[in-house]
Amino acid sequence: MLGLTDAAMATVAAVAVTVSFPCFLYGAWIMLEAEAVTWGVLTYHLKFIAVGLTLTTVPLVGWMLPRLGDQLGGASALHAFLGLQAYAMLAFGFTGIVRIFRAKREHNLYHDYDEDVLLSEIGSERMDHWRGRLRVGVFGYVLFWLLAYLVGIARYALRYL
């Protein structure tokens, strides 16, 4: 790919994935610090999350997956399994995000925030369930992402340093 050596591509992938973590942290911090999650706060948060996901997913799809069949075993299999679990947790959390987004949008709470309106009171009677799915999905993604990252960096260090 691009005429780079295997070591150079591994370095580019490692740097991209490493740089994604501060994007995830800052995106999370934006949501945790916001008193009201308005449309501006949400889109600002999503900009950092999208950059983080791009920095993680592009090396995965463009470099890691095509090489997986040639090296699947041991630490490589563990790295792939943990990464797959991270994306599965992201998909699980996304099911909650969709319903929360829809409920807040239907009640115009992104533009006309009303602190007296509780999220559990709008949308479906299962809103607490969807919020729980979001929390589990995000926590699971971060946990499995960190584990996959540590295994990947260890593989990188053993193979290329």
C-alpha cells in the first residue's frame, strides 16, 4: 500500500490509532462537562468522536484486515478478537443513541433545551433502557478498545522495534 514498507505502514497505523484516543477523551469530556446537551454541544462532541473513529477505522480496514488471514494466531488473534468486541459494543451502544436522539429531536430538546423535561419522561417508556444500552456500549467500546490497543502496541513493539 502506497509503496511503504511493512514497518512504515505499521508505524502509520500505530500513530493514527494512538492519536485517536485523545479525540475520544475530549469528546467524552465535552459531554460530561455540558450542563445541557444542545445541538451545538452534540455536534461539537461528534466531531471529535468521528475523527477518533476515522483514525481507528481507516488503518483497520485499509491495513490490518487485509493482512489478518496471513497472520491469524496468538497475539494477532487476540488483537482481532478484542477489536471486534470493541466495534460490537459500539454497535450495541448505537442502538440506544438512535432512540435517545429521536426522542430529543421530536421534543425539540436540542434547540429549545428545557431542564424541567426529563429524558426518561419523553420518547418511549423504555428510555432508561436505551440510556443504559448507550452507557454499556460506550464503556464496553472504551474497555475493549484499550485492551486491543495494548495488545496491538505490544505486537508492534515486539515485531518492529
